Amino acid sequence: MPGELSEWRPLVDFGELRSRLDQAFRDLGARGEHGWSPSVDVLRKDDQLILRANLPGIKPEEVKIAVEGDVLTISGEHTEEKEEKEGEYMRRERRFGSFSRSMSLPSGVKAEDIEATTADGVLEVTVPLPESSRAEAVEITPKPKSE
């Protein structure tokens, strides 16, 4: 069985490695500051991008959504204190921290047209796509390979 030759590119994986290391250090730094990064689903529906971020226990007034250039950032801070007293028993819990998540938007998005809603701990951001980003779907049907 003959071996296949492939081009040797020893530096090609460094981009991905750097990206993973950067994320690891961001995660470590965020934990030290009691921060976290919410899970976000991004889907394209008709002529819009819809971003859904899981923000359980976060009130709408604790969320900041900003667009700078072609980058949308969802961030905020949350503080929660809970105290229970029953007879001689007392329990006190405190949670606090900040969160941030940024993502690139297609060029030409109008920030003033972006809308956001919250329901049941899920933030939904609707981003209307500019005309230049609206592509038509093309279906490609595979054919059997002829020999």
C-alpha cells in the first residue's frame, strides 16, 4: 500500500494552540474575579441573527448590551444574598460576579436596529442582517462518482 505525501507545515497548528491557551488564561483570570462566560447559541433565521444567552438568575437591569464597530458584547454584574433564620439556626449565602461575552457581527449591521428580550433566564438578541449579508441558499445534490 503506497504512502501518501502531504505538505509538511509545522507551524499550522500554532494558531489553534494560541487560541486555546488564550481562552484558558481568560477563563483562569475570570474565575479569580468571580467571572464567567454565559453559554450562547447563535442561529440565522430568515434575514436575522438570533443570539440566545443563558443568564439564569440575572435580572434584565443587570445586563448591558453594547455594539462597538462590528463586535457585540453582552456583559453585566450580579449580586445575590440569601439569609435564612430559624430558631438558633442561621444560614447566609452570597453570590456575586461579573460576566462578559463578545462576538463578531457581519459588517454593516445597524446597532440601532438590534433588539433584546429576556424570558425565563434566557436573553435573546435579534440582529437584523444588512442586505449585503443576506445570501440565497444553494442546494447541491451529490452524484455518484463515475469511474
